Amino acid sequence: MKVGEGVFYGAPRATSFLLSHRRRTTLRTFSCSSFPDHISFIKEVAATQPPKHLSHLLRMLKTKGESIVSPRSTKGLFPLAIPLARSSSDAVTALLRWPTPPPGMEMPVVEVRKHGVWLLAKTVDQYINRILVEEDADISSEANADLFLAAADAGDNLYTKGDYAKSHILDLDAYLLKKVGLFPDVIERKVMLHLQKGDHISALVTGEFYAKKKHFPGFARPFAFNAEVMLKIGRKLEAKDAARGALKSPWWTLGCRYQAWAAQIISPYHFIVLCCVFSSFLDFILLRLESIQDVAQIAQWEDEQIEYIKEKMTVEGRQEDLNKGKEPAQIALDEAAFLLDLASVEGTWDETAEQVAECYKQAGLHDVARFIQYRD
């Protein structure tokens, strides 16, 4: 088990605020020191480097109407998340602090949910880029200059206002995938549209592309979604294999509960698009309800995997691993992963955090352990 996410989700639309010329000047000189609490927390508590343009993202989230929250406000949240902002719908945007990231990997931007996290973007820069593109494409926004102003020099380096219109790419999702990067919700929308049109081949090809490990390393969501797609078109054996592959990744990256798919939120833009594509919005709702499946049920494991994990964490299970030659540090890492998996089933993060931290201590990851144990 590696230590490291449903179907429709759109990034929240921007909320416009009229700013004075003096205010704009202040934003133009915006620097990392404007959010010292987040910067120092990431350096001193999370023991890693903050993304270069984190402060710009925080300013943009605030401009969009979200409330900036202290990175120390972690009570009840997934223990590897560093909270950034909370939306009016109570969704928390955060950074994901991987315990053992590959060298050079930046912390991804995620939405924290009760049962884990949903990947918003693989990097802060990618998320900034997406927000700017979506805002630029929103013709209903009368004053979207505020977000570009909040992005300041970071935005200038990532996206030039008007580029979306100049591209002559009418499909916003197609532009995002071609010019910005890969996003789980965007790819999943493409698959669902293929299915609605009856184009099963395109749906399968897109789903397989989505599930390539190089695209979203460490995340189970692509495999879980792919399993659902295969099941829907009658490929039960392939669906079972995909679901089992998903459950070999962290369960908190499934994008849903271990034993229940959850309906997701769509943005106003995509609501309009889907209403145009589908014969009726009721058909769309029925399509989603038909595809709701348990990951464990598709894998034909149900509670078996939970029992397997619990057995691995017993004294006998640990001894068996030692007898097989597994290093104690790896056994501790595996146990931390198992604990997080089990906690994701019910979302009981606070009850598990201390045990998880102790496992990381035993594995020699003292910085990660201190980060998880930190309480404001």
C-alpha cells in the first residue's frame, strides 16, 4: 500500500469586486510576505517549501469571495492537508503534503472532503492558470479584471487575458486540456459526454488515458472512475480489475467513500453546457443515478479488504511481514497508509491522527509526524 481523488466538479466562478486605483496598486506589489502565516507554517511546521506563487493564489481565492483560513485550523480535516481557504458552500481548498513525495514534486491543490481529498490541480501555478482561463471565458462577468489584478505577475507569466478568445477553441474543457493541463473533472466530463452520445469506444479510450499512472500519480480516482465506466458499458471483468487497482491506492484519493459514490457539484457554466447537450436535464440526473456504485462492490471485495488491512496491523501481521524480510520502516509506512485508508471510510481523521504520526516516527519521518501532530 503506497502512502501517497465524484464525477462532476467545476471550479467556483469568480466573484467580482470593484477596486479603486489605489487598491490596484497595492495588489500589484503583492508579495509572499502578505500571507506570512501560510508561508511560515509550510516551512516550519509542514517542513517543506511553499509554492512560489502561493500568495497570489490566496489573493485570488479571497477575490473570488472565499474566506482565507489559518493553515493551523486543521481540526476535523484530513491530516495531510494544509488549509488555504473556505468557500460559501463550506468547501475547503488546501495543499496536500505528501509524506514521501518524489524529488521536485510540488504540493498539489486539493479540495478537502469528509472522506479524503479531490484533486483540483497538480500545482499552484496550474490552478492559477485554470482560474484565469475560466474567468476570461465567462462572458457574463462584467468585471473580471479583479482576478487578473490579484494574480499580478504570476498571472502575467501564466496566461494573457484574451488568449482563450484568440484560440478560437469553442469548448472550454478542450482549451483547458490542450493549453493548461490535465484535470480530473474535465476528463470525466468528456467521458460522460461520450457515453451519453453512445460512443463507447471514445469513452473507453479517454478513460484509459485518464487512468495512466503518469498523469495523476498517487491518486486512486482515475481507476475508480474507469471502473464505473467499464461497468456501465457491460465490461464487468475489466471493471472489477480497475476497481481493485483503485483500492490498492490510498482510499482517501478515491474521490468518494470506499463504499458509496457521491453526487458531485457542477459549475454554472457546465450546467448550461450539459443542459444543451443532454435532451433534458432529468436524463442527465438519471444517468448519474444509474452509475452510482460502490468501489468495493465493483471490486467484489466489499468488507474483505477492510478485514485484510485490520489483520495486517495486528502483531501477527507485522511479524509475518518481518519474516518475509520487509524492513521495519516500510512496515510502519504501510501501517500509516492502512490507518488513513480505514479513517477515510468514516472520515474519522482526528481519532486516527496520533496513531498515524506515531507510524511516521517509526519510519523515520519525524518532520511528517510533527506536522500531523500539530494542533493550534
